[in-house]
Amino acid sequence: MEKDKIVVGLDIGTTKICAIVGRQNEYGKLEVLGMGKAVSDGVVRGIVTNIDKTIFAIEKAVKEAEDTSGINIRVVNVGIAGQHIRSSIEHGSIIRGNEDDEINIEDVNRLMNDMYKIVIPPGSEIIHVMPQDYYVDYEEGIKDPVGMSGVRLEADFHVITAQTNAINNINKCIRRAGLEIEHMVLEPLASSLSVLSDEEKEAGVCLVDIGGGTTDIAIFHENIIRHTAVIPFGGNIITQDIKQGCMVMQHQAELLKTKFGRAIAEEASPNEIVSIPGLRNRPPKEISLKNLAHIVEARMQEIIEIVHSEIITSGYENKLAGGIVVTGGGAQLQNVKQLFEYMTGMDARVGYPNEHLGKSKIETVKSPMFATTVGLVLCGFRSLDQRENQYKEKVKSGNYYHRGDRKDKGKDIFKRIIDKTKGLLIDDIDGREDY
């Protein structure tokens, strides 16, 4: 019976926890089968601060995703963000035994695995190691060394670390919610999969994901991720400014921001007024949309200044032909694209996770605020495809079995790969599918 690949992405954000269940259709596009979300009360600036509240929100979001998709969720691809994320460029090298032998994928993997042994600050863990450029016998600028001859293989790696406590708290919440983690992915990497095109990554582009508690940055050039950063400011700080500046309730400030907020004050009409219900036995409060826009613009300018500073620090300011792609909930603010262009002098656009989406009954998933969750699902499919390709390559090369027992060994290996996917391949059976 044909198997359906089903992947679940779980975004543990500061304002919301969102779960998306997806499968690939016959055209390779993502078909969203179900989605669930819950208010996130136990997460501050991307870091879990209250275990019980976070578990409750995860269970609620996952239950809703299960009900809309008809699939029992057991395994998730989860995102990680927060101010504790650090990235650096590290250099690694290995010496090979015979220069006449071609460099193979095992050599490249050995070099990459060695990077997980480098010394990092206490209390931190490496979550991603991504190759930049390779060197073979001191020859520079090599993108793929496999098939070349040489004794010394070197590479620069983009190494991303996270605090062990933050990782453990996410693991604890997922486990207590009755789930397993398949992959833990840096959130700007996930977002980049859903909103950036290969052409933009090749030309050079900066992804800016404005979430509730953090703003995540990922810079790509020549199809390689060159720089990542997490800024501890997001949409929630704009809501706080509105709450204090207009002297309204928190939920009223959030509604003012999402419905009437503008990132450029000049675009707001000075004559427009919105009336907010007053507290008990008090008259309604009138808010000028011009004043509201001034509050939003001041904080957005601060965020964009920090983003621009990160771009300059990366050294790729003059290499980003693709400009800036703004996504996340903060990208829905009116005039945010124009403010980015005005302050950075670079082209900008709002990133929607539409390019990889097929037909879906859940249209809300096309919003920028779900870019990370969609990207986490795409990360899961990419990992599955890589495993299948590795399996096919090894079967093709005959590395998996000896003469006389090809058939049995092939079955054993395929079974191990199925086991490793932890239920990501699902039988299309009647009733509720088990994931």
C-alpha cells in the first residue's frame, strides 16, 4: 500500500503556539491537512519560562491540529529561537590517507562531525553546523569537494549554538505533552525555507522575521547561509508602547496595532479618530491614528536600525541583490516594507509562505505569521528526502549487503530507515491515521 509522508511543524512562539500538519502532493507542494494554535503564556522572547502553561498551550494546539487533520500526532519538528542563540564561523580540517583516492561523502561528513567537538562556552550546545566554503590542499572557493583528489580537506563552518537550559526546557515541554522531537530547527532557518526563493538566496538576501518576542535574521549569499542573529525585540514591545502611550488595556493595544497601526506616521490621516470602550462607568477613550502611528514608527525604526547594524556587521551589506524579505506577524503592519526601504536603502518585500503551498482548505496558513511553522514542516520533508536519497545511493553502490543475501539485507536496511523516521510514513487507511 502506498505510503503518505506526513510531517508536523510546531512553533513555540512568544505570542502563539502553532501546529501544522502537512503532506506533499503529487507536484511536491505542501498540502496543509490541519492546523491548531493556542495563546502562548509561558514563553517570553522565545524562551520557555513557565513549563505548565507551555505544556497546556502545546496540548491545545496539537489537539486542534489533530481534530482538523484526522491524524494522531506523535512526532514534531520544533523551532528554537531566543536571545541566547549565538552564531560563529569556525574552521575545520582533516588529513586523508591517500591523495590518489577521490574525496567522498564520508570524508565530508567526518569533517563536519568533527565540528561538533569544538570548544564552546559552558552551558551551550551546538544545534546546527553548516558548511560555507571548502579548501582542498589549500585551494580555495570550492563548493563541493566530492570527487576531487587531495590530502588535506578543510572548510569554514557556520556554527549555531543555543543554551542547554533552553533546549532542555523545550524538550521537557514536548515530552510531557506526549510528543517526540524529530528535529529542532533554528526558527529563521525554517522561515527561510518557506518564504525565500533559490534565486534570492543565490543573489544575496536578508530574511527578517518579526515575531512577538524576537526578530530573527538570516543572511544568504550564493545559496549559503552566511549570518544569523536573534534580536530580543518584536511585535509585543510595540503593543506595550501603545498600551502605555495611549493608556489602554493590553488587548485593546494589540487590536489598535493590528487593525490601525502604521509603520510610517506621515501616511496616517491627522483627522482619523478611533473610539475605545472605557472601563466600567467611564466614557470611551478617543485615540488619534496619527499619534498611534508615531508610537509604532518610533519602535519599528529602532528594530530596523538593529537589523541594519547586523547586516553591516555580517559584511554582506553590499552583496544583497535580493534585498530584504520581511515576514512574521510584524510584517503585517501597514507601510513596514516602505520603512525598511527608506531606512536601509535596500529593496524590500513582505514574505508569504505561498510558493511551496499547494491547494489547502485552510487559507489562513498563507499569512506571514505562519511562515516559521510552514518552514518547520518543509524542514521535515527535506530531511525525509535526504534519508531516502542516502538509502538509494547506498543500495545502488552495494554498500549495504553482501553477495547471497542482497534481498534480506535490503529489507533490513529499509526497515531501519522506516524505524528512524519514527512514524513519519503513514498508511493511508480508513478512519483516524496514527502519527
